[in-house]
Amino acid sequence: MKLQNIKIVMVGTTHPGNIGAAARAMNNMGISHLSLVAPQCPVGETAYARASGANGVLDNRETCDDLPRAIENCSLVVAASARRRSLPWPELSPAELALKLDSMDDSNHVALVFGREHSGLTNEEIQLCNQMVCIPANPEFSSLNLASAIQILCYEIYARLGTAVPPGKVPDAHDLPAPSAEVEGYIRHLQTTLECCGYLDPEQPGMIMQRLRRLYLRSQLTRNEINILRGMLTAIEKQQN
Ligand code: SAH
């Protein structure tokens, strides 16, 4: 699903700085739809100052009287909470949430609901949500600052959804992992050079080439990187001749 289909809902927020910091965090992570449910503070100078330029998110915010209104068009509603509830609600980790959103198609709209600074979300509000997401933290001090909690969840989502190459935009082949034949060509070139400069004894090679092979295969070299490495080997060879 697209980042545009995700809405951050802040319920009963009392500190304008948290609204501004949340707008900034959202904009950093490509999420722009902010909904304030019965805010307990003005969205003015303090909020805009903390938004540090993410003014569009604040300008385009929606304000609702209650949570049902804010989530009415959403097919998935997830409550962020640090606390286990008396009636346990299905719980996701931040990474599981991102995975779930990634598996949903663009016809869905999703709300992530955050509670009040002092008292979080009520049980009634949680029970309007399909699931809960909990950010793992020190069990003796598990309640994060509101905007920090928004930042962490938006980051997890962006890391999963926002970094994919948009359809139609083909990455440069030279920046993709090179085909095996090119990697093998490089490894042969490396072996020859290491033998020529006396680092590798062809009579007693030991495990060096296997270890180097493991290193290079693990790092999935791109064509550009292979070109650089082969250029280095060629320069070394020229010095020797
Ligand atoms: N004192 C409140 C905590 C409020 S923190 C309480 O006990 O519930 C404000 C909001 O930030 C919370 O309602 C929640 O939406 C979010 N939040 C804070 N820490 C979190 C955590 N560890 N995991 C998920 N959300 C968290």
C-alpha cells in the first residue's frame, strides 16, 4: 500500500510542540495525512516552530470531534499503546505492522491512533481499533514521548514501504548485483594479481582465495564496484611491469 493511504490520528493532544514534532516526523518519513481528534491545545506558533518546515502537514490537517469520525474511512485501525490492557487486544510489533501494511493493496486506508500525553487511549478507544502496536521498551519505563512514538512507527513503515523503487523506474543495471560470470572474472583477476605481486603462493595458497571469495560473494558486488576493483588491479599490474 502507498504511504499516502496512511493517516496518523492524535487523540486529545495537550502539547502543541508534540503536534509540530509529529508533523516533522511524518514528513521525514513521507506520511502527510494528520488527523487531530479533540485537540486540547491550539495549533499555532509553537506547533509550527517544532514542525521545522513541515508546514504542509499542519496546514492540511483535519480536526474531528471524536475517534469514530477520524477513522470512518479506514479498513485497518491500529492503536499505539505502551500498556497491556485488562482485556488483551491483538498485538503487533512495529515491524509486523509495517509488514502487514506492505501486504495490503492501495484500495485500503489505514489509521494509526496515538493517545494523550498523560493518560494514553481509553479502553473504549482501543476497542474501536482492529489491533494494537507496542514499541518494545524498558518494562520499567516503557512510555515514550508522543512524537517519538510517532517517529518510530513512521520510520518502520517508511523503511518497508517508502524505499521501494517506484513502478516504471528501472534502476541502472550497473548498480544492481553483477551476474556471477562477472564476479568470477573479477576473482580470477584478483588471484592472478595476488600471485604476481607475491602475496599468494600458487604452491601453497591456503584458504585465502576461499575466504576472499566468501567476502566478495557476501557483499553482492555491483558492476560499478567490480569495475572499480578491476581498475585497481590493473593499476597494480601496470606498476609491476
Ligand atoms: N501515560 C500514558 C502514555 C502516553 S504516551 C499511558 O500510560 O498510556 C502518549 C502516546 O504515545 C500513547 O498513548 C501511545 O499512543 C504512544 N506511545 C508511547 N509509548 C509507546 C510505546 N512504547 N508503544 C506504542 N505507543 C507508545
